[in-house]
Amino acid sequence: EPRYPMLPLKDLFVMMLMTIIIIVGIYQFYFLTQNHMLKPARRFSTTFDDKIPFQPGWVWIYSGLYYPMIVAIILTMDDMRHYNLTVMSFIFLLLMQMICFRYYPVETPPKWREFGDRTGLNIAFMRLVQKYDDNTNCFPSMHASVATLTALHMMGNEPGLGLWPLVFPLLIAISALFTKQHYFVDLIPGAVLGWIAWQIHLWFIG
């Protein structure tokens, strides 16, 4: 049976507020590598990826589900120490991602961001996401790595959930492909980085 620790409401509020601030702060480092690349970004072959149809509705999973699930980890925590160690695991993940982005920049082709005369709420949300998130910093997929680490934390905190949290990174991976935000080859290395950050976390708490 999943357990739901009765965190004091004040602690819960502080954790949620800090998490939102940290997410915003982390993106400043993400944008730093994006705007100050050491060399021109390379592009991978799109032979396989071009066969995957563009489905803008998946942006609601890619960005709409992504952030609430990260914040939801808080509901599985015991106390502030647990929270702090969890935050550190995401900071370690960020450092690994920044090294990859800095020394091996990769970008998606501009044609993946051309919507033609398509309109609607899905396209409007896609444009909003892409307004802040350029087509660089795509390898390894940070969405895949963060989603993987999030799922591993949930499984570790709530063993009663079984393998269900892994549905989250799977959905994020699928959404990354259908929204043309990532190459297929970005996903597995991203998940591996998330797993490495989890192993570092286990070492710290062990």
C-alpha cells in the first residue's frame, strides 16, 4: 500500500514554492549553455525521425504533464532532509546535462519548427514552448533524464506504486518525438543520465 506522509502544511508549502523557484533557476543554467555554445551545434540524421508524424497535441504531455509530475514528488517525501537530498540529485543531473550541452551541442532541424498555416490551441502552446526553448540542447534529452529521475524517486519513496511511475518517462519520450522536440537517439542517453543521478542519490543517502 502506498504511504502518504503527513507533512506539515507549512513544510509542504515551502517545498512547493522552493521547487518552483528551483525549476526556474535551473532553466537559467540551461539557457546559459544554449546561448554560449563552444562550437556550432551539429544535427543528426533525420531518416528515422522523419517517419514519425508531427502530433502537436502531445505538447500537453511534453510540457503540461512534465512540470506537475516533478512537483508531485514532494507528496512522497518524509521531511525537509529528504527534500534537500532529492533536490541535490536533480542538481547533479543538471551538471551532467550542462557538460553534454557545452561540449557536444546538438540541434534539431529548423523544418521541425515550421507549422505553416496550422493554427489552434495545440500549435499556440507549441509556439509558446519553443519561444523559450530553442532547438539546441537536445542531446541527451533533458526531458527524458528528468522524467526518469522523477519516476525513480517516486518508486523509491513509494514502493507500493510498483513500476507505474515508469509510465511517466515513457509518455514524455513519446511526446518528445511527436512534438519534434527531440531525435529518437536523444532519449536513451537522457534516461541513462537520469539513472546515473539516481545512483548518486542512493550513494548519498546510503
